[in-house]
Amino acid sequence: MPLFKKRTVGKPGEWYYCLKHKKAEEGPECPAKERFGPYASRQEAEHAMQTARERNLEWENDPKWRDTPAGTPDDD
């Protein structure tokens, strides 16, 4: 008996952004490896790629994630 049951039908109101089809979809229609989510609304799911770009930019510029110790010059 499997520990986790694979859910094939989404809950009403769960939205995902499908990376394969490049659109917002209600419920998990595509495999998890091809989607972002869940989101609370269709609008949030439609803006998933913009949200990802903004978060990536924040992480790239976060001084806590630098590999160089504080006080040493960067090699860039």
C-alpha cells in the first residue's frame, strides 16, 4: 500500500501555472514537474512567471546568499 495517494483531481479554487502549456489551469491537470502552484486565484497563477523573475532577482541580490565572506572583495 502506498504511503502517499496520488491526487488526480484538483480542489476547486486551486490554480496552477503550466510551464508546458504556458497558461493558468484550475486543478493539477499537468504533472508537478511542469507546473508552479497552487495559487489562490487565477490572476496569481497567470502572473507566476513574473513572480518567479522577481523572486530570483531578490535572491541574486541578497547579501546573505553571497559565497564570499564579509569584508573580502568579490572576484566578479
